[in-house]
Amino acid sequence: MALLNRTIDCPFCGHATHLTVEVTDDDQDYTEDCSNCCNPMHIRVHKDQQHHKVQLFIDADDEQYY
């Protein structure tokens, strides 16, 4: 298990936010509130075993997925 530290921009207010993610073999999908505007950010983490990379996706929690 590893920790990934990234600085991300809030999709609502653009505020730079420090994010620490625990990287596991399973994909993660969760919501975390922005420390500046308190809006919920949707965070998805995918560990790409084949390319030895971790993909991090950040978007607004109120967006709809089809």
C-alpha cells in the first residue's frame, strides 16, 4: 500500500487543495469537501497495473453520469 500526495484544483472555486490518497489494488470512488468552498468534489482513483501508473480523476460531485 502506498500514499499518493497531489495538489489539485477544486472544480467549483479553483482553490488549490492538498490531497493524500491511499493507493490500493481496487479502484476507489469517493467524495471529499473542498477546504475553501465546502462543495463536494468527486474523486476517482484507478491503479493501472499494466503501465505502473495511478490515475486520479477530480470533478464536481453534482455532474451526472450516464
